[in-house]
Amino acid sequence: MLFILLSIVFVVIRIMPGDPVSSMLGGHAPDSVIEQKKEELGLNRPLIVQYGDYLLQICRLDLGNSMIFNERVIDSIKMKVPATIELTFFGMLITLILGILLGVYAADKRRSPQDYAIRLYGIVIYCIPVYWLGLMLQMIFGVWLDVLPVAGRTGARVFVSMFEKTGFYILDTILVRDFEALKDVLIHLILPSFTLGLTLSGIFIRLTRANMLDVLKADYILAAEARGIRHNRVVYKHALLNAFVPILTMMGLQVALLMAGAVLTETTFSWPGMGRLLLERIYLRDYPTIQGVIVIFAMIVALVSLVVDIVYALVDPRVRY
Amino acid sequence: MKYSPSAGLGKLLSRFTGMGKKYGVEWWILVAGALIIIAVLCMAAFASHIAPFDPHNQAAGPQLAPPGGKHLLGTDNLQRDVFSRIVFGSRTILGVAILAAIISSLCGISLGLISGYSGGFFDKMLSLVMDSIYSFPGLILAIAFAAMLEPGIISITLAVAVIYIPTYFRLVRGQTLSIKEELYVEAAQAIGAPGKTILWKYIFPNVIATTVVVFTMNVGDAIMIEAALTYLGLGLPPSIVDWGMDLAMGKKFLPSGQWWLITFPGVMISMLALGFTMLGEGLAEILNPRLLER
């Protein structure tokens, strides 16, 4: 499946109208210069050769060189990946906590006003655009109340070079024992991850609720209640644990939405991650980097699907390949 | 017998509330969604009558005026009236979203029908391709498409349409596969009906119900994606009025406190998407057999 995705990326980038080389050279270059550049970049070779080259390069994780800047695509992406992962990780955490708790509560109190209210919240929050929620939160907490920062991963008084090692600022600051910087990094994480997490929680609530309703209908739940186990314990311990596996699979499928949301959140909060890199390079018409970022996204999607399948097989004893 | 208009209206109203009693809250969700959609459709249709100013008029009023008085929702940095821009922007967003959904559904449904019915290698290959596109983040795919094409209505419509083809494909193909095994299809094949006839007369009518629900959800999603693309500056040139673009422009003025530039376009996008989603949810609940109630 990854192979198909990569092929699609290749085809899409090549097939689109518009000549990247002439736009790279400013649009007014004489034909001879354009031809020479094309020769340099290997764009004059037959498509099948370019395709084979492309696949081989990806196996080596060599995504080519940027057309605009004098750097390798993989280097520019490498710097941004930890930022996006940090953001999506915390966003997912918030989605999980909110989604599972509210979803289970709604399933428990089925057809009550609370259930309808939570379902309504789920639908409404899904329809609110991520970036608009981000802007509203920025407005409320950043401008009107002025308690949280609205842009970037660190503040002005924190020098990243003092602790940057892995790129995951939370890890780095802990490793260097710089707790002021850690606090700063965490504070900068609050608004973006909440924005991302809140928006996705809507879908999660609905899915969790549906799964929980199925589990709650089972005989063993009735048996547990009949044996006198407290209702809350039945729901939040026994039922939830059994519903957890499908929820885990859902989590994997939401990664696509998470990444899409991350791209929008990064632009809104000036978060230096892959999403913002993609957009910056789109404006600059830097096709190798654009292709490289999309390839990396495709790889992440494929990797997460694989991990979810494996975890599902490990956790559920009934599933055996 | 009573034929007066008031009696007719009364009957309609009682039918209405009768449906409400029968289906409960889902009916009212559907109605609420439909009302929102109709309101925005009217706004789009009668835009020139509703909007007090021309949305491109860069001398409509003072720069960055707050809401109130002559400018119901204020003015932006280019002295354009925000309310007029919202009214005219509804045309763009509705047009693109509905057109994209129509293109998506036509392609997806036909491919799903053909693929599900014919089976074999073609079906396997197409399913693989569709599954791959389906699993990939839709917005990023749309961004890639919109970035590659020249800005314009056609480009953004195509970019949005491509993402949803797999959804229809999967749905229709699945249903085609199960309907294909029915006895009446086998009977039709036995009397020599060509594949086209079987697809059109027997299989297609059975897939329509679920497709309609997916269509409404699709339009809702298409609205969100279109707004996201224009917010990122892709897909449409600045000369076309659009809510997403207004959001992007208004973003710059947030730190200085001009909140009206981003609040109202965002509210409209949310409301319109909400309208379609509620319509879809209501339809899904009602069209499903009540026996499958959760």
C-alpha cells in the first residue's frame, strides 16, 4: 500500500500542468537555460527511469535536494519532524482523554440529556475548523487574557541551542535539567495541542460511545451487575477495558486526521513543524521538498497502520494471522 | 372536505410534528440542519439584494471599523464591508463544495458499481489504489493537488473532489458485492440482461439510500476542506470572495484586537458545515431500519 501511495505521489507531481523548472528560474529564463537545468536535474530522462530512480532513492531515504535552498530535503525535514510529533502526541493525548471519558459517560447515560449534550458537543466541535478554534483560543487566552503564548515552541528568553539534542524539546530540557526551559516549552505546547485535541475529540466521542454501547449490551456486563459489582466499576473498568481494543484501532485510523489537523495548527501557531515546512515550500514552488514531505507523511501513515495491526493481533487473543 | 390553504398548512404541520413524534430527536436535528442550509442557500441566491455593499468595494467605509451602525459586522483593512463579503462568500463556498461533492459521487459511485460487479484483477487493483488514497490524510492530498494546479474555481473543486471518491467507491463496491449475490440478479443474468442494465436497474437503486447520506456528510466535509485550502492561500485567487481567505487576512490583525475580522467568517463556516452534518446525521438515523437502533 505504501508502494501505491508513493507511486501516486510521483504521478501527481509529474503530471500536473506547470513547469517547475521555469518557475524556479523566475519564469523569464531563456529556453537554453531551462533545458540545461532540466538536464542537470535529470528531468529529461524517460519517465520510467525517473520512476525507478525515485523508488531507489526512497529506499535509501534520499529524498533529493531542494531546488531553492542548497540543502538536502531529508535534512530540512529531519529538523522539523520532532516538532510535529510532539504536537500530534499531545494533541492525541488530549483527544484520548476527552474522547474516552466523555464517550463512556455518554454511553453509560444513554438517552439522557447528558448523552444528547455530549453528542451535540461532538458534532459541533467536529464542524468547527481547527484553525478557527486555534485563532479563537489565541484571541481569548493570548490577546484578551494574555496568559498563554500564541506562537512558536519556545519564548524569547529561552535559547534552544543550549539544550537541543534530539529535537524533542521536552526530552531535551529534562536531559539538560533546565526546568525553566521545560516550563516554557510546556506552556507553548498548551494552546496548539488543545486546539488539535479538542477538534478531534468530537469524532472520538462518537466512536467510543458506539463501541461502549455494544460492549454494555454483552451478557458478562449484566452478570457483573447481577453479582453486585458497583455500576461505575462495571462501566469504567470491565466494559472500558473490553472496548479498549477497537478504540485503539480507531486511534490508529485517526492519525490521518491528526496529521491534517497538525498542518493547519502549525500554520496558525507558527509551529516549526512538517506542516509549515510543506506550506512554505509550496509557496516557494520547491517541488523536491514538497514531494519529500508528502512521501514522509505517506510513510508515517503506512507505519501507523502496520503498528495498529500488530498491536491488535497481540492484544486480542482471538485474532491470529 | 376542507380545501382551504390554512387547512392544508395545518395538515402539513401535523405531518411534520408527526414525523417528529415518530423519529424523536433525530427528525428535529435533520430539520435544524435543513433550515440552516436553506438559510445560507437563500443568502447565496439573493446575495446582491441582501448585501449592502459590493464585496470588492475598497472604499465602503472607514478602515478596520468595529461592528455596528452602517457596517453590521465591521470593515476590514482594505475598507471592505465584512457583512457583504460574508454574504457573497457563501456563493463561493457552497458552489465549490456542492460541485465537488457531485463530481466525487459520480466518479466514486460509477467506479464502485463497475468494480464491484466485474470483480477480478481490475477490481483488486482499483480497490488497492482507492484504499491507499482513503488512508492518506485528505487535506494533505488536497493541498498537494491545489498547489500543483493554477488557482481557480476548477482547481479547488477538483482538489476537493478527489479526496472523497474512495469513500463512495468503498461504500458502493461493498453493497454491489452483496447485492450481486441476490437471486434476482442471477435471474436477470440468466435471461441475458447486459451488465449495464443489471447495474442500472437492479443494483444502483439499492445503493442510493446510503449514498444520499454520505453525500450530505461529503458536502459538509468539502466545505471544511475548501475553507482550509483558501485559508492556506491555495486554490483560489484573491479576487474571489471566500470565507477562508478572509480568515487568513484577518489573522494578521488579531494581536491588535480587531476580533470581528476572524470571528464572523469562522462562525459561518462552522454553521454551514454543522448544517450539512446535522442533516446527514438525521438522515442516517431515519433511513436506517429502526431495528438496528443502538
